[in-house]
Amino acid sequence: MPMYFFDVLERDGTMTHDVIGVKLDSPHQALDAASRTLMSVLQDEAMRHPKFKVQIVVRDDAGNEIGRRDAFVRHSDQTRKSQAD
């Protein structure tokens, strides 16, 4: 069973490299796992930051990129704008 690695590119440009990896049956399963992880990160982090961007880069055990999953969230706070006017 091949190994896949999930590197995380933070909103500030910092890349965190996955050095452990996960054994999965196929690249498709690895990309599905990245999508699920991305949703979990969004639930945990997006509400804390007015702008939130994250990208997961999926690599195979040879180091080849097989795909990316990314998300960008920007909160619009109409209450704060109307109070400032």
C-alpha cells in the first residue's frame, strides 16, 4: 500500500511538511483524505480569523505532488462597518 504525505501551506506562507505520512490504497483516497482534513481545519480555525487561507499539498512516497486542496474564507462584518459610520 503506497504512502501519501499531506503538507500544509499556512496563510502566512509557512509550509509544514508531513514527515509521517499515511498508507492509503490510491491517489484518489489521498485526495479525499486531504479534503476531509481541510474541512476539519476550516471548522477549527476559520471562525478565529477574519481572513483564513490554507492549502494541503498531497505527495506520494516518491515526493511527487499528486494534487492540492485549498480554501479561503473572508468574513464580512456589516455590524462593525455600520457602527463606525
